[in-house]
Amino acid sequence: MKVVLRSDVDGVGTAGSVIDVADGFARNHLIPRGLALRATDGTVSQAAAMARARSVRDLRERETAERVAQQLAADGVTIAARAGSGSHLYGSVTTSEIAVAMTARTGVEVDRRKLTLPAPIRTVGSHEVSAQLHPAVAFTFNVEVVALS
């Protein structure tokens, strides 16, 4: 049975694609859950419109991610945290705090799950953080942790 996917389905396809699946899979799983529609002339044209909209949205997200990467790769971000003697932090700097600092610096909302720390940041100083804001845009930047006075 030919169906048009309304949302991304792991192992099957992406939203807007017209695929051929087993009749039972379409009737019992995809269509009842609202993940797909039976392919007709109208839904196929709707799928083409969805694909165009998706490509425009993807291009816009990629351009935004590249702009953020350029801003952060040059200077990075600075985070102030409470520290004790020997430059050890009380607690640690989390990806949530880094995402908030990135948003304040660039003006673009950054999801904390897009950031990767090699190890928890528990000391004052410069630390390298990697980010993948878009599947085609991955970069590393420095996070400078300074002690609050």
C-alpha cells in the first residue's frame, strides 16, 4: 500500500515522503496512529508541498547554525560560577548553563542536548565543548569558567 508519511518514522522514512509499505503495517500501525495517510492524488501533492517546506526550513536552520558556529568558534562563552580554594567549583557547569550562555551571546535558542562535554566541568579555566546544532554543522568552542568574587 502506498502511504504518505505525516511525520518522521524511524526505519521507514521522513515526513512528506511517499513510500510503499505492507498493507497490515499501514492499516494497523501507521494510519491509526496518525503517522501516515493513504496515498491519493491530493495527499501526494500535499506531500510535495511538505517536502518543499521541509527543505526551506532545513536551509534556514543550517544558515542559523553556521552563523552561531562562526560567532562561538571565534570567542566562545564565559560563565561565572562559585569556586572554592584551588579553583575547584562548588558543583559543576552543566550543558544547560552553557546553552543559556550561548543563547545570551548569540540571540539564538540553543538546545542543551546539542552540546557534548568530554567530562564534567568542575574547575575554573578554559574548557572545550563540542556542539552539533544541525546535522551538517558540528564545531567546538571554548567555555571560559571564571570564579565569582
